[in-house]
Amino acid sequence: MAVWELRRWARLGAAVAVAGVLVAGPAHAEVTDDWAAAPPGANDWGCVPTAEHPEPVLLVHGTWGNQRAWAGLAPQLKQAGVCVFSLNYGQKMFSVRGSEPGVYGTADIRSSAKEIAAFVGRVRKATGARRVDVVAHSQGGPLVRQYLRFEGGAELGPEVRRLVTLAATHHGTTADGLGQLLPSGSASATSDTVIAKMLGTAAAQQLAGSEFLRRLNAAGDTEPGIEYTAIATRMDHVVTPPEATFLQAGPGATVDNVWVQDVCPTDTFHHGILPDSPAVSYLVHEALDLPFAGTPCPSIS
């Protein structure tokens, strides 16, 4: 979410009430639109994991995005020797933003988590893998945690081995003051609020203090048996403050909180394009124990 865009829609939303009709998007249909097609290297359903890399990698985009966000990282991971999968989730066209072509990740995060659960099941069945690794951007972080905690992902032994999040809204965001521009009570994320009608329910659910985040985080940040890596950038003006993306390890889990600028001090990739950062690519490969063929910080190499 670009801050200027959030502000523009929020100001418009304060003055305009938009009546919406809930339109359910396809859960797992193959998308043929260029702006939302699977990125290169992803969704080879005949891919067989190797003994060296037995876990497929699932890529989960953020709010208002689609799986094309992974056009840079997906082929790199494929080249590193893993089976790579991605999806579009959370298409709800009742909001102004959600009705735009190629825009996903606007639906209630709780319903999107069911899509993630089904997609993980499909990947595991196709590949024969017991678990998957997940790389998630922005909304993708709390979305995957919702799946783990409330949709069975961690019930009988976790279906996820490692969760790597990029500027995820784990503890909400003030969106650089966006909350001050919204009508009172907008953070409740009900579908009849102005913000939900303009930006989508998921956008409202990610505001600091939302009911969704309170429930998600009530029992802690992590699930036993999962390795977490939370990547943050100091250039983030959407997750504010940026360290709100960091996680605290609970029983049986490990957490590695990392600043992009600790790898590349000159990295200026902002929230929306963070998956394209060479430093982020390096950190993702490191978190997944994969070889990295690029340069983490090309501007100072």
C-alpha cells in the first residue's frame, strides 16, 4: 500500500458511501490475465521435491497485489532447486479498490486464510511433501498466521516448516497517520465501514488495534515447531513503525528478526516493491537454506 494512495482513498471514503455487492472470486482457478498470472518458475504441478530440498516454497502476496509480485524472486528460488508455488487470494469486488483489474487481497483475512489452507493442501498432495515453506509479503504475514492458528495449519504438527515474512503487518500499522483520516470506528473492519467499502476489509483489519489483530495475537506471535524470519526495512512508510513487523518467539518456535539495511545500508526498496530487493532475496535464500547466486547489495559491491 502506497501511503499517498491510502490517503487519497481515505479522504474520498470519508465523503462517499459506496454500496457494494459481495462477489466471490475463484478459489484456485488458473488465472490467465497477464497482470495476475503465475510468475516465471512457479506452479509447475509436476515438480518433484528433491531430498536436499523436500519442502516446496509457497509465495503469498500482499494487499491489493497478486502473484505477479513474485516475478523476480520466484525464478531465483526455482533455480536454487525448490518447487515454487504462488496464488492469488482474497478477491472481493464489493470495494472500490477490489473491483479494479488484477487487484486481490481485499477480502476478509479470515476467509482468505481458508484459501491458503486449501492451496497448501493442494501443493502437498501434488508434491507429496509433508510440509511447505512460506514466503509472505505484507498482509501475507498475518494471513498465514491466521491459517496456522485458526485453519488447522498447526494442529496436528505444523504443515509449515518455515515462515519468512517481508514487511508483514503482524501487529498492525498506523499507515503513517492513516488512522487519523478515517471516521471513528473504522478499525473495526466490518464490511459496512467506509474504509472497507473503499479499500477492502483486509485493509481495515491491518490497522493497529483492529479486532482481527487483537484476536490473532492474543495467544502470542508464533506456533510451536515453526521457524520464523521477519524481515523489515527502515524505508517502510506503510508498516509504521517498521519494527511492528517483528515477532516474538513463543514456546517451541524460533524467530530471527532482520533489518534489510543490516545487509545493505543503501537499500531503498520501499514496502510495495520489497520483494524485488536484492538484499531481501538474499535474506530469503538464507532463511530457506538455499544457495544465493546474486549480489545482496549491488549499489556498494
